[in-house]
Amino acid sequence: MNKLILSLIFSFSFSLTASTGLWSISSDTELYETLTLQSPDINQDTEAYLGDNIIITQTGAWKECITPVQTYYAKEAGRTMVYKEKEPLCKLSPKDKAYFPSYDNYTFYGPKPIPVTWKPKKNKSKLCAENGWACAKKLPEDAVIDEYSFIPSQPVKSIEYSGKKANVLSFIFSTNDPVSNETINREIDLDLSEGNILAYKGLLVEVIESTNMNIKYKVIRGFK
């Protein structure tokens, strides 16, 4: 696979990694700059169904990443490296030559994260620790997905629609930690007899129509 060209501004469009699938990088996007993405946009009339997220917010940065399509292990002199399936390895700046894991990929003298290099060469491609040891060798060039990915740096916030009973709408507020992958859920309700604005943690959502199966709404203000 051709190596991605390093630059702060790009004239191509690449899809976000499959973990979210909501946003794409655009021609004027700056890499490695912290920003907050939200879906849907403010004041956009939107419809969601039972079990759907009515809003999702992520703070992080677009980065150049490689993602192994399966898990690879490599051992050398008693040291073990693991390159995990579907876990992005990303550069931290445009100057980096190595990719950095978000998990402990090294098990010698205690687990810790070690930067990784990727050298594509037909069926002799290899993933290695930064200094060239503990390589997973003789890999095909498509052993990793080479793309620009949005990597969250703060917990991802979302609210799911969980139905309606009488005049009360039920929702589930969730936060997912991008490092530990721990998710915390909290149930919240909106009594329509008291108003049609869902207010929570700075978020304001106007409910336009609702049934037990679906909800029509628009986000007035995002999370704070």
C-alpha cells in the first residue's frame, strides 16, 4: 500500500474508522489539532428510532494511523510484542516515523506501550518495535489498514432513545473512555407534561414529535 503523504492539509477525503462511521476528513482539516465533533448539527431536524443515539460528541484529533486487520504476535530474546486487531496505531505529530499504540503492546519487564514501525513490501511486509526487533514478518501489504482516523482524547458522550411511556420519554446517557474502553450509563427521563426540552450537562434538545418507536427532534445546544 502506498505510504500516506504527511501534511497538515489534505485535498482528499477519507472515511472515519468503523468505530464511529459518522464523519470524514475534508480538504481543510488540520491533522493532530484537537477539535470536537458532534452529530447531528445544531438546529438540524432529525429523526431517530428506539435504540438509536440522538446525539454523539467526540473530542480528539485526526491522525495518520495503521490498524492491523488481525492480531499478530512477535517474540525475540524472551520479549513479546503484540499488534492488536482493529486497534489503531497512530502518529502523534507530522514528524513522527513511528506509530504509537493506545494499549500495552510489550510484555518484557512489565507491560508498557512501545512505538511501532510498518514497512510495506508486497508479501514481505513487517510490523516491528521502533528499534527493529520483535517483528511480525512476511505479512501482506493489506495486513494493516493505512488511513486517517479520528482518535478521541476524552470520553465519548452519547444519548440513546429508549422509548416512551405515557408522557415520559426515556433516554440513556453514556460515556465511553477511549483508553480503558469502560462505558458508564445513566438513565434520564423527560416528562412532556412539564415541557419538551431535554436538558442535561449543558445539552439542550427540543422534542418535536415522539412515539415509543421514534422521536423527531433538534439539538439546540451541545454538551458543555
